[in-house]
Amino acid sequence: MAQDRFQHEASMALNLGDSEFVDLAYSYSFSPVAVGDAPYWLNRFLDPASFVNVGLLFDSDDNVALFGGRYQAESGWFVGVEYVRLDVGGSVNQFQLDGGYFFAPGQRVRLHYSERDTDFDLSSYGLDYRGYWGLDGISGIGFDAAWTRTDVANFELDQYTLSATAYLTQSWFAGLAYAYADLPVGSDDEVIVSTGYWWQFGRNLSAQAVVYHDDSLNGRIGLTARF
């Protein structure tokens, strides 16, 4: 049984498949986040709070470090900032701003903008929606829709994503997503099928496993501590 509320969340995960890397993350919420009987995966989304976070992703050759935070107002409005340092065949800095509004419990819209200091102009901006509805018989269903435009030098790339997720229990989900990219020359699309399980084996400790398939089979296993 998980604790009722938490403010600290620390996690470690190993990503397997096309890209194999380790993902370390920590976040601190300035007010307690409720767990309740909602899906464990969605606790911080369903009970939003102001937070700060740090993260590190690395493999044998490259690493990515990030620092960020978000201010969440009681009215539902929020604004966030994130800095990312990419050491991937060279050092690159990325800055991101986002803001949005929770117009109902479990219903959010968001705008975002990011920019990288590469040798050529690279920036992106977009709009997304995220929603969750509790249902009798299962925990609930989630729906996401997103549009992002990326400006690279003199080219524009538009990406669209739609996804639906069934939270069959508080721990287990199954999802289906469709992604479409309008490229400078032609287009590309893919269907992603996923499933994941959250094993809460202690009051503060849990393990996660996710498997998904797009062009190939990929996975993620991890441990999370909340207190």
C-alpha cells in the first residue's frame, strides 16, 4: 500500500531497445501530492503542484542533464521553465518555456516553446491537450492530443500525435498512439502500442516496467521512491 501523499520523488530507469540509456530523475513538490485510488502513473498530473526537478540521462558515450520547475497557481494556471544541457557529439544548450491551464480536474491545455543554440537555427513551439476520466469497472481512460512545429534553418516540420490510454487498474495501463509528421519532403507516420505495470511493493518504494512497439520492440524498467 502506497502512502497517502508525497512531496519527494526519485527514480532510476533503464531504457532498452533501439536506444539504451540510464535515466535518473528527482523532483520536489512544494505541496503534498495525493495518491488516493487514481492510477499511480498520473498522481502528479491529477493533483498538480508547484515543483522543481533535475534529471540525468546517459549511456557509454553521451549524456543529457536537465534542470527545471513549474509554478502552479490555485486558479489552475501554471508556467514552467527548463534548461537542458546535451553532450551528444558536442555540447548544446536548450531552453524551454511552457504555460497552460487546468480548466477542470484532470483536464489541461498547454503551450510550449523551446530553442537550441546550435550552429543553425533550431526552435520549436506547439500546443497540447491532456485529459483523464475515471470510469466504473476500471480506473479510467486518458486521451492526449499534440501539435508541434519545429523550425530548422529554412525548413518547417509539423508533428501531430493522438493517443488513448486505458488504465485497467491503479497499476496497469494499455495504450495506443498515432503519430504523423509532415516533412519538408513527403510525410511519415507510425502507430505505437504500449503497456506498463507499476508494482507498489512498499509504502515508499515501487518498480515499473513498460513495453512499447513502434518500428521495433522497446522497453523500460525502473525503480521509484516517494516520500
